[in-house]
Amino acid sequence: MQFNTFKLSAIALAVASLPTIANAAVYTVERVDNASASESAKATAISPNSSSVGYEILSGPEGIDYSQENPYFIDNEHFINNWSDLESYCSNYLGYATCSEWANEQWYGVKSSGEICSAEDHDANVCLGGLKSEIDAWGEGYTSNSRAFTTVQINPFGDNGVSNPPSGTRLSNSTNVVIHQVDDSGTAIGSSSSPYYQSSNFARAFKLRGFNGSTELLPPTGSSQVITAIGQTNANGSIDLGSGRIITFGSASVHNMANPGFDQKWPEGAGVNLFSCSQTASYSDRSCQYFQFANQASVWVSDFGSPANARTIVDFPNGFVRNDETAQASIYGATFVNGASSPTLVGYNTYDNDASLRVP
């Protein structure tokens, strides 16, 4: 099983979905990435005027998607954190006959040849990507698995640092970046992990935060110390209201994860109890590298006070947590409907049916 099976540009994918037409000259196919033979590339956004394509180059498999609030859109309980959980997900939801190999790929990663890694390969430090490399980063460091580009590389937190960094030396090439939208000026909107900072260990400030250009999108003002320090945000896109007013939309952390003291939520091999991060976040506490949150559908409005801080637009009517489940919601798109002066926003939430997604 090779990791770099397909390398199609966004334009090529769009053309592939068109019905057959007689005049083949109405379109062209162009490769836009510069991935090496051992890497895989996927286009994720294109500007409205088609002048700029956003894409990411992956060295290896992600393990868990770098920009999803809810891993695989089913893990409200934060249980997918080891090889067995990945194998169970594959068996229960994907139905592959090769789920052990699939779990190896997502957990350990792949070699530069594309061969799926084993535990021995991971110990020999010859693997690229995979969830285990993120979990082990505290002691071993980390190298970017997902690099994002338009006409240039997009790495806002790696290049500029973050608003509240850990102590130590910033390692620029240690972020995972995903572009969700590119505007006509070439400004990218998306999500990125914090870079790791090397001191006595390797710590990152947060797992995921959105960006609009070079701006780090923050959780709501007045949040708890834990959310302010390590809370997540996610930027899925933006919409122009006119007169220079921009709404960026996505999600932001509003509450701690459900039952962080439950050991099935602790990453395998990390030797942590996530409950230790539930009251005070510290970059010297390894537990805080893996702490999770309830994330609510949110916007950032360019001409409001504190425009870099999120504003939630709805509430979870049944609370943030239920038993071991953590509520999640996000805005995925926005448009003006039938000439309305205010945009219509669409997305999902998970507050009312276990792991099922509901569109408002």
C-alpha cells in the first residue's frame, strides 16, 4: 500500500467531475504542487478569480485530520488515541479487510518508499507522519507533516510565533498547516498547530488554531485560563460584508472536555492524566499537550472590538458535556441568500445525538 497514490491538482479534480463534453479545449489541467516522489499533495482551496490555489504537501499519513474538531466526525469521547482505537474505527466504520495495516499506517506512518511502518520501524526513526509521532513529540521533537502553500509557503505560526508561547527555541518546521480558503488577493485562511518550542522538552502552545493571513484567531474573551492558554480555534473560511467588513467563521473552544480523568482518553504511552490540566494549563505539564475541548460555532468580525477573539453565535441547549461525550459545533460555509443583507451560515453540531452530526 503506497501513501502517494494520487497527485491531482484542484483543477484536475474539478475537471474529473465534469460530464463529458464535445469540446475538450474549454479547460486545461495543470499540476500546482511541488511534492517530491515520496510525498503526497492535495489541493484544498482556490480563489474566486482562480489566480491562487491553496494546497498541502503531506510527508505521511495524518493519523487524525489536522483540522477537524471531532476526529473522523465520530469521536465525541476523545477515545481515538492508540493503535487499537484506530483499528476498531476502521473495522466498525470503514469495513476494510486490511484494518490492521490501515491502523499501522495511521499510527506509525510510512517510510519514504511508501511502505507502511511497523513498531520496529518507528523505534528506528525511519517513519513519516502517523499519530504516534505527535504523541511522542514531547521527548523526541517533531517535524511538520503537513506543509501548506499558495504561491509561497503558508506557515503563520511557524514564521511569526504565537501569542502566548512556551519558553524555549521556536522550531519553525514543526507545524501542521491546512488552508481552507484563499481570497482574490492571495490571503490564506485556515488552521495550524502551534510550532514546538524546545527547552527541557518539546512543547507546543496549542494543538489547533485558525488564522486569517498572519492573524492568530483566539478563543472568546473572558475564557478560562485553560482555554485562553491552550484552547483551540478553527477557521473554515470568511465572507466579505462590504465596506471592509470581514467575518471569518469556524469554531472556538468554550469548555473543557468531558471526564478528562478517564484513562481511555489518555494517549497511549504518554504517561499522563489529563485531569491535571483541567484547572490550570502549563506548558511544563505534558498532559496539557493532549487536552481537548468542547468547541462551539464561532465567528471573528473585523470591525468589532477585539477582532482576533471569537464570538460564539449559538449555545449548546443541553450543555457542553454528557457522560463521556463532549459537544462540538462548527460553521463550514456562508453566503448571501436571495439578496439578503446578512449572510446565512451553515455547519453542524453534535449536542443531541451521541456521535451523530446534525445540520442546524
